[in-house]
Amino acid sequence: MLRGKRNVWKPNVKRTSIIVILLGAGNKAIEKRRAICRKLVNESIICLIPEDDFPSDVAPSLVEEAFLKSSDVDLIFINVES
């Protein structure tokens, strides 16, 4: 049943730009976020990881705050580790 629904929406996803941001606590588990990002890119989804896609001289917390306030971003995954 899920596979049938996926076949219905997948053509629409290919025509739409979906932007996903993968946030995490520092550089912990960044390889996991990169692997997820590669999978999303393979599905034609725009995926951003602040540590990889933005200048290192900008504090990650400022980048994260800007994303959270942006209406251009469709989905944000926050992986909080403490």
C-alpha cells in the first residue's frame, strides 16, 4: 500500500524543490547526517548541513536560527545530543 502511494507522489516531488536542513549538536554524528543527506539528494531533495554548506566563520547557532525563521525551508531535522 505504501509503495503505491509513493508512486503517486514521487513524480510531484521531482517537479518541486524541497529543502531539508539536517541540524545536530556540534560535529557529533556528522557522518550519519551526511549519509542521510546523500540519500535525500538521490531523491532530488535539496539537503543542507550547516557545517558543510556554510562558511566556518559564521557561528552554527546563527545559521540554525536563520533556518528556523525562514519560510523557504520545508523541513528541519534537529538531532539534539547532550
